[in-house]
Amino acid sequence: QVQLVESGGGVVQPGRSLRLSCAASGFTFSPYAMHWVRQAPGKGLEWAAVISDDGSKKYYADSVKGRFSISRDNSKSTLYLQMNSLRAEDTAVYYCARDQAINSGENAFDIWGQGTMVTVSS
Amino acid sequence: DIQMTQSPSSLSASVGDRVTITCRASQSISNYLNWYQQKPGKAPKLLIYAASSLQSGVPSRFSGSGSGTDYTLTISSLQPEDFATYYCQQSYSSLWTFGQGTNVEIK
């Protein structure tokens, strides 16, 4: 079935780094833009980053720009989020999500992973 | 960045009630507006995209409308499984943003 599975979360000290992965299966990964969305405990959804289908375009929320880097390997159907200089406020569940639009302009997140928890604490 | 403001932040309703949630953008977003439902401990689920298009598999009691800066999600007859938090999201800008969420509780 169509699914996204995140991994790589855990407990990390402030200032350290962590890399999240999101493995796609059940669909052809390469035509879709992909996103990372996070949700701090008890809080709302916050969009973090997007990468285009071929990886040539990347955009970031101001809160993570310069510290986080999104990338993808279409040969492995996998999305990544490299998180550097982590802060306590980065503590959240991190979701990867598929952008359903392929040349349609009807951008929306139609497939989500189950999420992986990242806790930044000393 | 485009700011999205939902109202109300929470509401209490009974099964069978008609429920309306509003989302206002800080600038015109030309119907690039999506709605999601999230239940505790679960990933969000896409309900409506492009302001008024119903996602496949979503019950027809959910509908979306609006234009410019103001958008609405309506649940025509609230069902027990609809108690959840609802988020709007703009996809007009390359810097996507969500509303703060509306928690729909049982009255």
C-alpha cells in the first residue's frame, strides 16, 4: 500500500545534529514534491521544508532556515532532513508528507507518515 | 510570510449539528487553501484541497468554500468520528503555512 515511514528520531543535546529519513513505498516517488511538517507537543502543525521532485528547488520556514537541510534520493525513494544546531524549540513530532500535485497546481499533502519524535534536551 | 488565522480556536457541538470553521489569510491566496483533520496521536488527513475540492474517500458532509482571503470548512451534520482538530493551510506561497487549528469537542 501507499505509505511513508519516518525514522531517525530520538533524544539529542542542544547544538547537536540529527538526520531524519522518510522511506516511500507503494507509489512512484520521483514525480512528487515532498515536505517535512513538525508538531511540538500539544501544539499545532508547522510546515518546515519542501523539496521539488528532482531536488533542484528547496524552501524552508524561517524557523529552520540555515540550520536544516532537506534532500532526497529518488533511486532509493527516500526523503531526508538534516537538522543541525538543534534547539529545545525544535522538539516535535516530525512528519514527512507527499504533495499530491504533479503539474496541476492543486498542491496539498495527501499522504503522511506516522511521524518520528525528536527531543532536544540536555 | 502569509499568516493564517482560524476561528474559533475551539468549539463544542453535538452529533447532528452543522459546524462552520473559518480561516482568514493575511493576503489573497486565490483559493490555494486546504483543510486537514487530525485526531490525537495520528497524522493529519487531507479533507479539502483548492478551497472546495473534496479529497477522494472523504464523506460528502464535509465541504469547503471561500475566495480571496476568507475561507470556510463546513460539516453539515457532525458525526461522532468528526470530533478532532481541524487545520487550514495555504499553498499559494512557496513558504507554506497552517492555521493554528480548531478543536471540535463533544458538547
